[in-house]
Amino acid sequence: MRSHAAVAAEFLGEDLVRGVIDDLEGSALPDNEKALLRYVRKVNGDPLSVSQTDIDSLQDVGWTQEAIYDALSVTALFNFYNTWVEGAGCRTRSDAFFSAVGKALHSEGYLHPWTKAE
């Protein structure tokens, strides 16, 4: 989360990102985006409780089925990645490391230089 928060802070500003992390409901994030993050939190915490009502609520605030599917897919993948990283005993990096990664990804993007077209 820390590396992606650092990238988001580069694009969106530290205040917004910190606000979302510290207090989603009180943050400056638009209401439809808060609804999507509530859904993601529910998927993370109690996936068996997710129902059609949750999906309908997201669609009511403008999210398409494709966007909801993407959010679900990213959530599931990151649950897998986090389980693997923690189970493998990978060590935690410093905030300075994540800040540097955020700045690099902001300026260079997520593609490695050798994959970019000239």
C-alpha cells in the first residue's frame, strides 16, 4: 500500500491521499469514489457478505460493471500479492524508499525502459 500511496500522492497530492488513508469519509474524495473504496474494504474484510445490493449501489453512483469488475480484480490480486509477500518474509522498506519509488513512477511510469517504444 505504501508504494502505491506514494505514487498516488505524486499525482493527486499528499493531502488527499493522506486524508483518504486516515479518514475516508472525511476526505475530499468524491462520494462515488468513496463508495467504490467502501466496496473494496468490504471485499477485503468480509467477501461473503458482498451482495447484489452492493453492486447496485455502485452502479447507482455511476460505476459501470466493467469498473466494478476491475476494482474487484485489483483487490483480489493485491490480496494474493500481500499474502505471498508476507508469507515469504519479505522485509519492509523505509518511507524514504517508497517516496523515491513514487517519484520515479510518477515521472517514468510503470513500464520498464526496455519495454517502452522509441
